[in-house]
Amino acid sequence: MRGEVLKGHLDLLLLSALVPGPAHGYSIIARIKTRSAGAFELAEGTVYPALHRLEQAGLLESEWSDDAARRRRIYRLTRKGRKAVAERKSEWSEFVDAMSLALGKAT
Amino acid sequence: MKERNEIAAYLVQLNRGLTVGLARRKRILAEVEQHLRDAADAASATGLDRAEAEQRAVAAFGSPEVVAERFAPDAAGRAEAALSRMLSALDLITLRHPWRGAALRAALGLFPFAVLFVVSGVSSNEWPGGLMATAAVAAGAWFVANGYRYRAVRNRTEAGLRARLCALSRERPLLHKAAVTSVAWVLIGSHLVRSSRLGRDLLLLGVILLLVNSSRIRTWAVARRSSRPGRRWGVFLGTTRSGDRLFRWVRAALFIAGLALLAWERDRGMVTLLGAGGGAMVFFVGPRLLSRRAATTENERLGTSFLDHPFRAASVFGLPVLVIPVIAAFGAGVPLSFAIEFGIMTLVVGTVVIVGFGVLLRVSARRQIDSNLEARVRNDDAVTDAESDPSTASSPRPAAEGS
């Protein structure tokens, strides 16, 4: 899928990918790709600035993990982040419904 | 065919493009490096050789300039970059024109005294000529000693001024030591000239010199210990791990005690003495305390051995400068109004010292990250060159991490 299509939805994709549990940047990208059946292949260089921005906004928190052989920064949703995911998903559903209606696909 | 460590080279480019503060910079570099290594591992698993796998990982991540731009710059990062550029320019001038570099540094050192001179003169109409004369002599000594030192490093082959100075300190310790301590010698000399109790002050000076040079004694003890087991002396002189820590604290305590004794005489150049003592504390004691407390595993992973919390570290540097004069002022039994005035002045000076050191530490750490990343690329290039050259193919591969 074209990058510019995903651009406006990157935050929601990243937040949603963390709903199942904490993950580091590389696995977040892999999660999104898997969950979208390969349709969403994020530009990797855009993901980390977005994760940092979401963390600064208080939607994510992160810490270094030394559990694995390689040291990684693990991201997880904050309470504010979980609330934001729920709200944005709801907005997205409304948007999709409206678009479907507008495009004449509904019913 | 020459192969490069694409990931290290990418990190160098990214580091150059980033305009964020130090802590964030280190985090970004570490995260991106881990991501690229994960991506390269995944690509290797599909059958690509390592170089191709790294190339693919780097290409997928995007241009380092563009990625760097996506990390929003902050004011601290911009200020740090500007200061780093300024210091780099100073180093460059020094490497090419040693005497100009020494003159610039002496002028920079003299500047705060000049400000103090003007402020003091305007506010109280009493111009502190003695202070200015001492500062001018100290700056002159600094200029001459460093001019010779920088001249000695001009023709060395190590990369960068810092590396050359380190090498010089190993090979010509006397010249290095003379240049580093030139200002302290002038200040101490200034005090001795005005001292009415020369004998006692010379004794104190001897004690201080013994403490300052105690590392030499320790080194001697280490050398002796290798051929003659004398653990008790080793512990006493700080040549074992536990003794080492104790040794540093005892030395710090002796420094403080010696300075407090000297500062007791408030009518005879106390401020000069405190300045010299504070400087000695900062340069001789601070780094030893800091090296244990502030180095982190994160820094080590990035190949740096410097500090993760520069302002916290700077407070450890600045604390003796802040505390000693206050203790000394109270110890000297001065009137309360003077003690308060002196305390406020000390607080202001201490704050300036702490902030100044904090900024310098940030810049130093930044420069260390830069040089370590670039050294990794150079090492990898050298290794791949050697591997492609059959005559040197048996050379051991140096560790890229933490080089």
C-alpha cells in the first residue's frame, strides 16, 4: 500500500499494534505487517520518530530490556494511550462507515 | 572487493544529521542500531551474505538525512551542536597553529576575570588590580606552557587533539603536567609571595603535592607488587579494588582538610587559595569519583565510557567548589553578614560552574560518541581490507563493539 495512504494513520497503527502487549520497534513493524496480511509495510525510518512523538505525548512509555541477547527499547501503552486507541478506533469506524456510504458500497 | 560495515557507516551519517540533545541522541542511535541488526539478521536468514543483508536493512530504513530530520530538533540539541562546532573549530586552529590555539584558550580563561574586574570596579568603585594581575600572570603562564604543549602535538599522527594530548601525556609526562598545572602553580606562587608564614605554607604545599602525585606512588606500588607480593601495602596504597575506592575517598578527604586549613586565613588571599583549591578538587578528585558513579552500560554499548547524566555529574564536580568556601568562611569565624554575602556569591559561582561543566560534559560526551562511531567504521574498513588482502588475512579481527 502507498506510503502516503498510511501516513495519516501511522499513530493509530502503532498504538493498535501495542494493544496485545509491549514490543520493541522492529517487532511492532512486523506485527503490523502480519496483522494486515502483508498489506501495510511501514517505512521503517518513520516508525521510530513516531514512537518517540507518541511517548512524548504520554500515550506510550518505554524502557530498555536486557532480557534477550540484544538490548532493546520496549514500548508499552500507557493508560492514556489505551484510552486514545479506543477513541481513535471509534472515530475510524465512523469514518469508514461514512466513506462506505459516500462511495455507495453500503447495503 | 572492499566491504564496509553498512550499519556503522549509517549510524555515523545519522549521528551527523541529528540535532537533538545528548540523551535522546544516544537513545536514537542505540534503537536504530538494534533495528538495523535485527533487519540484517532477518535478511541473512534468507540466504544473503552479511554485507548484502546490512545493505538491504539500511536501504529499507531510509536516507539517514531524512530520518534525522524526522526526529524533531530541540533547543538543547541546537545549542549543543553550536558549541560542539565552536570547540571543533578551536581544536582545528590549535592543531594547525599551536600558539594561536594557546592564545585563544588563555584569552577565554582570562575573560571571566575581566568581567569580574569590571563588575567589581563599577559596583564598588574599587578596582581589584591584584586579582587582575594574578589572572594575567596565570593566563600568560597558561599561554606559554600550552603553546609548547600544542607545538609538541602538531606533528603527531593520532586523530584529533584529544587523542594527541593523551598520547603526549604518556610519552612526555613532564611537559604535559607542566602545562596542565601551570595556572595552579602561578596561584600557589602568588599566595606564597604574600604569605607571612612561609614555612608552614610550604609544608602544606608539600602535603598537597604529595596527594596530587599519589597516583605515581600507586603506580610504583603496582609495579612492585607484581614481583614482590605485598598485599597489605597494595591495599594501603589503593592498588586493590576495595583499597582503590578507599584510597580515593581518603585522598578527597585530605584535600578538603588541607584546603580548609589554608582557607582559615581569610585576610591573606583566601579567595585566591580557594580558587586554586577548588580547581584542584575539580580536576583531580572529581573525575575519579565520577568515573565510578556516572558511567553506564548504555554508554558502554555505544562504545563510549563517558557520562549519561552530565548535569548530575557536573553537580558532583561543582559540589566541592560550592561547599568548601562556605565551610571555610564559617570556620574562619567571619561576621554573619559577610558569611551570608560570601555564601550568596559562592552559590552564584557554584551554579555557574555546575552549568558550565554540565554543558562541557555534554559536548565532550557528544564528541566521544562521534569519534567512537567513526572509529568503528574505520576499524571495520581496516578489517575488511585486511581480509581481502591474503598477506594479512590471518590478522585478528578487532572488536567493533565498544572500540
